[in-house]
Amino acid sequence: MSQDAEANTSQPPQPPPLPPSHPRFAKPQRVAFVQSAWHRDVVAECRAAFLAEGEARHIPRTAIDIFEVPGSFEIPLHVQILAKTRRYTAIVAAGLVVDTGGTHEHVADTVIRALMDVQLRTEVPVFSAILTLQEGTEMRVDSFKKHFATKGVEVAEACANTLLSLERLRGQVAAGIVASG
């Protein structure tokens, strides 16, 4: 191989890629994170991932208040009370429902519907990380913890993107660019 060919194939090492850059908010945000105590070790993975991704998306840890309730069924009432305070620009709900085929069969669906009702009534966005595990499902705890960590990142992304979108929309409404209802 000639020296010219060698020179063309060997390139200097590339620097590592920069972390993703996320847009900043025009106004400070305040988020409530409401989690169930049942299966705390699993739900904690969602919270930790949410806090880390929230920080990366310019929602500082100091702007996120953590609340814990006994179970997922208790989450909607707490979310509604928090939304009515108008202190929070968004609320995240996290919980694990183990469906035993008895009364738990409809818990997750009921909780999700109640959270949707809260956000529509109060105009405070509510995000769900309420997951259901069917009894008898052979999913190891460490695997489900990873799933909850992924869900924490996803819910932080959805939260930040929605807050940015609402910030723009409310600015347009205030400027008369978009007519309000």
C-alpha cells in the first residue's frame, strides 16, 4: 500500500459526541412527582430517571417536589389537590399496579382516566408512569426496574416537551396570534 493510501485511511480520533442540547424554558417550571409506596423499590427507578432527565432538560431537581401516597389508587386525588394549588406547571404520577385478577383488574385504567380528567379540568398537564404487571407474568424485578427507569426518561421527555409547547401556545394566545376559546 502506498503512503498516500495509508494517509487517506487513517484519520485522527474523533472527540466523543456532545450530549444532546435541549431548549430552555422562558419561565421557571415547577413539577410535582406523585408516586405510590407499593413496590417502592421499583417505582424509585422511575423517579431517579425522571429527576436525571428533568435536570438535563432544564428542570432543576430543586424545582421538583416529591409526594408519596399509599398506592396507585390514591394518586388521582393528590394530583387533583396539587393541580388546584396552581403552584405546579406539571404533575407526574408513578406507580405499579399488580393485576391479581380481582379488584386490581381495573385500577390502572381507573387511575389513568382520573388523571386525564384532572388535567382537562385544571389545564395543568398530568403525565402517567402508571404501569400494570399481570400476576403470573414471569418478569424479574431487575428487568422491571429497568423498564421503570426507561419510563422515567420517557415521562421527563414528554413533560419537558409539553411544557415548552404550552409555553409557546400560551404566548401566542396572549399575543392574539391564536384565538382563545
